Amino acid sequence: MDDVKSKVLRVLEIDLEIMVTSLDQKLELDSLEEVELVMWLEEDLRITIFDQDIEGLDTPRKIIEYVEKIDKYASENT
């Protein structure tokens, strides 16, 4: 988890310049920022985020949990 958490926080804080004060902080991203977030996460973490899932990823905690779920699924199916 720590690896995923640190990567997600790095994307938010460095790549998107969003100051994260809490894992439950609402990100309130506009549509362009959502696209940038998905692109950075997909590139940095080498994952695919499905369009229907993007709207629910509105806090750092939800993003971390989503990425962990994808990682777990991928490792079980390789």
C-alpha cells in the first residue's frame, strides 16, 4: 500500500500541484484536471482506469484503494 500511496500522492502533489492535507479530502477537480489525473496515474502506475470509474475517484483515499484493487486483480491473473 505504501508504494501505491506514495505514487498517488506524488501525482497529485507534484504533477497536478494539488496540496493534499487529508486522504479523505475532496479533490473537486474540473474535467481537464480529471483527464490529467487519469493520464498521470495510468502513465506512472502502468494501469488502465476505466471511464465509468473516474467520477467516483474524488479523494486520495478512493484513488489509492482503486489502484490497489487493480494491482491485486492484475497480480492474481498473471
